[in-house]
Amino acid sequence: MNAPSRVTDELIGAVAARGHGNLVTDLAYPLPIAIICDLLGVPERYRDDWSARSSTASGRRRGPT
């Protein structure tokens, strides 16, 4: 399975486990950063840091507006 498919399955699995979700906050926002981190080899434990730093660097708040 390729990285985008695997990451998408993981994110959708987390929503399914909770029984509800939001397309933007649970998939559209975390998907690109998760794929980039996966391609760069960033370990899971550091991905929240990468997400926060990318939001800071781009001048955006963390998560959708």
C-alpha cells in the first residue's frame, strides 16, 4: 500500500473508532502533513511538532480556521 493510501486509512480508521468526525479537521488538515512527514521519514512521535512548526512558519493557526 502506498503512503497516501495508508495514511488516509489510518485517519479514517481513527474517525470510525470514535464513531463520528469532521472531514476538514480529521482528514483534510492532517493528511498533507502526515504524508509529508511519512515521505521525509519523520517518526510518529515527532509529527505533532512538525505540524505545529509548519503552522507557525506559514503564519497559520494550527487546524482549520
